[in-house]
Amino acid sequence: MKPRIAVHKFSSCDGCQLAFLNAGEDLLELARQVEIVHFAEAGPMDPEAPVDIAFVEGSISTHEEALRIRRVRQASRYLVTLGACATAGGLQALRNFQADGVGGWTRAIYAQPAFIESLDTATAIARHVPVDLELWGCPVNGAQVFTAIRRLLFGALPFVDNEKVCQECKRRGVVCVLVTRGIPCLGPVTRTGCGALCPAFGRDCYGCFGPAENPNSPALARRLEGLGLVPEAVARRFHFINSQAPGFLETGLDYTGGPP
């Protein structure tokens, strides 16, 4: 009997699910080795099916999602979070900084805010159920996903690369945009996984893959201030894609004395 895999979507943009679909021939090969029982974006629909590995994209942003993730956990041998939303709340977790919850912006945006069913906060999957493996990124890449599947099916947790983007820049021969051009880059505190994509094109790292191992975020915050960023701008650098991740959340709060 083939191992069974499911891919579940919660509050997200679907970008991490596309890491599966963009795999092309590798996805066809995977389909010969496992049974994909639920993956709405690819076709199969059986969200309640028991599986060996459940991949989850997205944060928990509604009461319905908070209940549904428990059912997913109960039906899964391994539960793996895909990307920034599932691991650290994602962009929608910026609502967590609102003192009045979601009421203010729903009234400002929607003609009938009473019909919007939403929690005051958007939270990572691990805040609700045990998680066996977290795959960081915005979005994740196909190599991460397929390596995780192969390792988990053999009963071993994959190696998680916690190196910093700076090390990837050195390997690729990318000139440091922070040192040479004074561009406020989060590479010194962000884990690699993107291949140093933004610095390779002369742009600063936005922290898509979350905090690296032992990030000295307060020191980088002071360096960004030295480049001319005001405290609110420094906080926004950390309170962005992975705003709720340990190391990023505290730095932004400590640096401004409270939420931005």
C-alpha cells in the first residue's frame, strides 16, 4: 500500500502549494510513489482522510480553521507546516499588532463588516497543535518539500538548514549590499533557502525564510539605525513576513518600545 499524503490550505495566498505544482516531472514521479488523497489545488479532495504526511499551508485566522486543524492533526502521522504563514503567521499576522483587533480595519474596508468571520489574531499552526516539521519560506521551494517527503517516509526528520543568507552570498560570490551600498538587509539574521535571490540582484533581504540560528537581531537593528532608518522603519523590517517568529517579534517590539 502506498503512503498517503495530503496538502491542506488555511489562510494563505497558495504560494507554497505552487511549490508542489511547479515541481513538474518530480510531482509526477511522486504521484507514482505515494497516494495524494487531498490536494484541492491539484484535484484530489478528501480532507478528512487519514494520511501518513499532512502538509499545511496558511495560518489560523478563523474559528473554523482552529477546529479544522485539530481534525487534520488527528488524522495525520506527521504534520508539516509549509511556509511563513503556517510557521509564523505570515503577512496576515500583522493584524496582531492592532490594539482594537480586527474591528477597525473591517469597518474601514467592508460595507457589511458583520459578515466577516475572523479571529483578532492570525497565528502559526504550532500554536494550536503539535507540529513535526516546519518548512520556512515565502514561499517554500520544491527541494525542501520533496526532501521532507523522502526523509519522513523512511522515519527520519529532515536536516533543517539554519545557515544565514550571508553565507549563501559568500558561496555564490554575491557582493554584500549592506556593506558596499548601505542597503538595510536582513541577510545577517535570516536563514538561507532562497539561494540569496534578492542580494544577487542588488536588493536587500526581506527575511522571507525566517530567523536563522542564533540571530543577533538587536545588533542588526542598531546597524540599520546607523544607516538612517528611524525606529519605526527598523521595526517594520522585522515585523513583516515573519513578524511573529522568535527573534524577529521581540526585536521589533523592544526597538520601538511596543507594537509599530
